[in-house]
Amino acid sequence: MSDVFRILVVCTGNICRSAQAEQLIRARIAQEHSELTPVVEVESAGTGALVGAGMPAEAARLSEQYGAHPSGHVARQVAVDHVRAADLVLVMAAEHRSAVVRLLPRASRNTFLLTEFAALLENAEQNPNGQIKDLASDSTTAKLRAAVKSASARRGYLPLEDSKPVDVIDPYRRSEEVYKDSAQQIVRALDRIQRAAVSISRRISG
């Protein structure tokens, strides 16, 4: 098994939501968790990708505004090999999860809506139930894989208010306000994921 932890982010066209999330995750790792840079790879793709296209100006501006680097993005179609190689697949809407699982049924175990993954990590942080200990490992990559496995095991046990995660709005060809709302959804979800993941990591280390 590879010692690189691979994250695949998926939306429809791979020019707005998944592109932004990919870039923001990569930027946060580089700026705030540089120790993960050698072991985490982040990519994105689309279920109906505008193959070869760059990001709309509105999406690119927002990506840059939140600290990422949108230049050079090129949309690509998600393929089974991308899914097979990924340790974690983050999708923007329920339809994308269905598409990923159709490509590779066993990917149901490690494919999550972005907002769902945030809720599951928060639940793991607040209700360890012995699973935090299971994340202890000498390998950073093994810890990350164990965290994904733990999140998957928590499905069905979320509080009612978190049990129906929200899709991230598709802003393509819509107003500038919708682009902003969509980007803010992504940023808020990543904030939740990052905070919970750091808290869990500290608990393991402590």
C-alpha cells in the first residue's frame, strides 16, 4: 500500500466547487500543516466534467480570496482509476456520491459529502467511545486512513440534525452571490473538518 494519502474531490463540471475545495485543502496543508505536505496528495475531477476548461473568473477569484492558487486548473472527467487510488473521496452533492459508487461500489466506504464528513469528524471528536485510541499509529498515512475508516463507521449514528448533510450549491452560470454562497459553504465545511481533525490529533498525541 502506498505511503501517500490521496484525497479526491468531485463535483459535476470540475471547474467550480471541486476545484475550489481541492485548492483550499492543498493551501491549508501547505500554510498550516506543512508536515502533511509530503504524505497528502489532493486532486479533483467531475462527473460531467468540462474537460480541459479552466475555472470561471468568479470561482477563481473566490479561491484566491480564501488563500488558494486557482491558476493552471484544468477540468478532468472522473474515472474509476482516480476513485480506486483515493483514500478519501469528498463530493459536493449526493448525486456525485452515487456516480462515484457506480464507478466503484467499494468506494461507498470512503466517499462522503463534504458536509457529511465534517459532521462525522465532529462526532468522532465529541464522542470518542474508544475509537480515538484506534487512530494511534506510527505512520501519519495510517492515522489518516484510520480516521476515514472511523468516520465511515459512524454513519447512521449522527444526531438527527446532522443526519441529512447539505449539498454544496452549484454556482455555475449563476449570480455572483451564488458563487459566494457556494464558496462559503466549502470554507465553513473545511473549517469544521480542520478544527475537529486537529483536536483529535492532539488527543491522540496527548
